[in-house]
Amino acid sequence: MNVLSLDNFSIEQINKILDLAEEFKNGKEVDYKGKKVISNLFFEPSTRTHYSFDMAALKLGCRTQNFDAGNSSLKKGESLYDTVKTFEMFGTDAVVIRHVENEYYNQLVGKINIPILNAGDGTGNHPSQSLLDLLTIRQEFGKFEGLKAVIVGDIKHSRVAHTNIKIMQRLGMTVYTSGPEEYKEEGYNFVDFDEIIDKVDVVMLLRVQHERHEKSMIETVEEYHKLHGLNYERMEKMKDTAIIMHPAPFNRGVEIADDVVECKKARIFKQVQNGVYIRMALIYMALEEKL
Ligand code: CP
């Protein structure tokens, strides 16, 4: 069973994944006793997704392989498909892949005979991130229907925004976007941050994805922070029950002020922790071929 995009899962299945992650959080034990191997193939940098998939696999009693793209035969021109097929032939049980190309997995599906867990494709999908975001929201509010969220920042280049907007809307949430005009995306409800901040339940901030920009950002860091950043003053305007989220890595003093990162409304490190439970659920589902 592959996990490529949340579009392939029904709402019922999404809730089942969250339930399973919650079970792992509450101590559900699965021990593969070293008999399963998970290979983490990251063709793009990552800290949270890479090492929380690794931690999730270790907690399930799997062994792991962590591919070092910079010292691999990619440097000799080996393709994505040939690299993944090589790991399949080594005998690994599942591959976790992050790649710069949108929907890179289309070149693998049907030809790779072990589960593929998508750890992020270009500006397209980041299913495990969205699931951990949803788990964090559900833990907070106990529901999705009727909640309002604003996602602020580099919407255009963010796979987190693209994945979250679609799944949050399917779950009955109202999603607004905000940030610099140059990163606005047509078709999304674009609003002024200061107009919406006191009306939403979730404020989700995004990093400016410089690595995906063809030209550098127009605004300076100071301007960006002033216009679109969550500073202490803005945070205090949020509803008492509202929460702050960020997929991280975050840039302190740019999209989020240093003194807001761990304030009482922030759930950013809780998201990181939930990431391990979600990835345990995904690996377990993939290995057991069931949901
Ligand atoms: N949120 C996220 O995907 O972080 P990493 O790039 O560190 O994996």
C-alpha cells in the first residue's frame, strides 16, 4: 500500500489513520523485531520528516537505512527509478521518498513492488505533514467541521499549504490564505492577515521557500516580519482558544517572532511530536497492507 497523496484517501480513512496514530501515542505496541527494513531516500534536505520517519520505524522495531544522496551514484547520473529499484532489490520492505519533482512517484508506481511513502514532492504533496497537522488540530478542538484556519506566507511554493487546503476543506474547515501578493495563488480565499487574525481557530505560518524561487524576494526580512509575520502584538489579537502552527523549519524574526515560537498558543513542537505517531501509523499501515 502506497501513501502518495491524501487525495487517494476517503475522509473515513483519514480519520482511521489519525485514530491509529492516537493509539500509538497512547502506548500501542508493535514490534517487528528487526525483521522489517525501512529505507529513507531523501533527495532533498529534511530534518523533521526524515528523522521522524526513522524514529517511527525504530519504535516499531524495524531497522532503517538512510540514503546519503550527496555521496551516492546519483552523482554518476543514476536515475530516481534505478535508485529506488536498487533498494527494492536489496530487500527493503518500504521506501520513504522526498524529491524535488512534483508527483515524482508517477514514474515509480506499477514498477516498484514495495510500499512507497511520499515524504514530500516538490510543491505538490506532503501527506504525512498534513496528517500530523490534522492530528494536532483534532487533539485541540475534537473536530474539524466549522473550524477556520488562515495559512500565511509562501502559499505558491508550499506543498504543506497545497495539501492542507485541500484536505481541510474536505473536512469541512474554512481556509483562508494570506501573505505577500507575489506568493498568492488564484483560487484560494486570500485575505489581509490583520483583518482575519481575531476570527480564526488556527493560524498556520509558512517559511519562505527561497530554494523554489526563480528570483529573490522583493521584501526585506524586516518588511516581511512587519507585514506578514506573527509578532507578539498580533498573537495577542488571536481568539483565546486559537492555536499557532508551523510545519517548520521556522525562521525566527521572519514569519514568526522569537517570543511567539513557544508561547501558550503555539503547538509547533507538539506537531513535531505528533509526526512520529503519524509516521508509525503510516509505516504500520504500509507494512500490513491494511487501513
Ligand atoms: N516540515 C518539514 O517537512 O520539515 P523538514 O523539511 O525538516 O522535513
